Amino acid sequence: SVQEVSVEDNNVESVSVTEFTGNQEVIEATEASIEESVTEELSEDIEEDVEEDVEEDVEEDAQEDVEEDVEDGADGDTSTAADSGGGSDVSVSVATVSDISVDSDNNDGETGATVTMSADTEDIEDPEQTSIYHEVDDGWEELPTDVDERTEEEITFSGSTESFSLFAVAEVQSGTEEEETTNETDSTEEPDDSEESDSFIPGFGVPVAVVAMIALAMLARRKQQ
């Protein structure tokens, strides 16, 4: 719920707040809408990363290698990202939704303000992954959010905005970080003991060991003669 709206514009006459906390239909619709916005943003970031990687390959590799990378690697990575959701394994949990509007003489409709909202502690699993989201024309934007206070009952967040509409306290978990951590762990190979097993004498390679064995055999033969 909204705790405070600190407006920077002195021309604002009043602030109106409509709370949708407890309205499950609005909560679920907001979760789906935020998830779509976050997924789209993550997909765009991945596409940009792939394009940058391809450009680096063009600069560093020969043209034949680049063509193979583009056909087999870069394009494949892009489709894989898209097929897997492009890092879009996104989980959104909305704790509260509020509609904020202001009565102002500002004709452009933009008024800077700090919005302070609170959510029940039991509804937030990880405050560090929780932000205030603001509905804009093309979806939802994540506001720079601070955790102001934590108690056993509720957690208070604040964020800056330049316009007003629906605001939501939402916890967003993305599978991207977990996948990166898993990939880093999988890419760490265990030490290869094959070199030690291939060496007959510790500290020497196979050729040196063979020469040493031949020399010992010849010496033993001379002694017998």
C-alpha cells in the first residue's frame, strides 16, 4: 500500500490513491503484465550481447571462421535464447498494487515525486529482488528502489518517478543469474590425472622413462657378460 507520495511540483493541488491490495484479479493481471515486460527486456539484452559477440568475432577471426560461428554458433545461440525464453525464466510475485494520480496545473503531465510503498513481510521472499514498478505506455518500468525499513510485519520501499498511473511492489526472480552460475560451475573441469598415469617415473615424461629403462637393461647385460 502507498505510505507517502512526496511531490516536487508546488503546483500539485492534490494526490489521489486507489488501493488494489487484496484484489486477486488485479494482482494476477499485474504479475502477468510485469513478467511480459521483464521478459522482453531480458530478450533484448541477450540479443544485444549476441550481436556484440558476433562483431568481436568479425574483428578477431578470419572470415571463414566468422561465417561458421554466425551459422552454427551465433544464430544458434540466439534461437536457443528465444526458445528457452531468452533468459525469460522469470517469476513475478506482486505484493501490492496502487493507482496514484495527481491534480496539477502542469500541462505535460510529468511531475517528479518519490513514492513510498509498503508490503507485508510474509509476501516478500527476497527484498533485494523487490522493486517498485510503474506502468507506462509500453509496459512496466522498474523504478530505482530503496529498502527504507524492515520490520516483522512489513517492508517499506521508496522509488522516484516522473509520472503517475499504476504502481506495484513486485519481487522478480530471473533464471539468468542461476543459469550463469551453473554454467560457470559446469565449465570448471576436474584436474586431469592422465599425465601422471602416463609417466612411469614421477617428474619424467614417457620418452625419458623409456630411455632410462633401455639404459638399465644394457647395463645389466654388460655386467652379465
